Amino acid sequence: MNFLRYYVRFLNPENNGIFEEELEKIKGGSTVTMGIEELLLDRAKNEGKVEGKAEGERIKALEMAKTFKKLGIAIADISKGTGLSVKEIEAL
């Protein structure tokens, strides 16, 4: 990202300030020096990890709900415990 600061300059100094602010937004306060492609790939990778974790937690909740439903636990209680909707649990 630092290379952009060396090669990109605007005639209007106000635009330079805006450019610097936008670079900081993209970097997200990171002090790690990397190219913009690397930064965007790293961000996408981290977003993928978060999404994958959320999906894993959802699958775990569905499996628990199935088990609880088989045990005869009230659907409303299963919903409270797993965070799944009553409709989702009834569909299992």
C-alpha cells in the first residue's frame, strides 16, 4: 500500500487528504505493509473463515435440535437453546 502513497499525487491537496483517508479505511488500521491485492485477498480469506465458522455453528445447532427433538424435548425449548426458529426445528 505504501507504493500508492509514493506514486499517486493529486494537484488538489484536498484530494490527497481524501486519498490518504480512503487508504486507511481499506487497510483497516493494519500496520502490515502489503500490496492492495494481498490486502484484499487477506480480507476475503478472513471473511471466509468467519462465514465458515458461522455455518459450522449452524450445522451443529441443527444436529443438536434433531437429537433433542428425538428425545421429545419441547420445540419451543429447543428453539431457545439452539437459536433456531420453531419452523426450522419442525422441518427436521
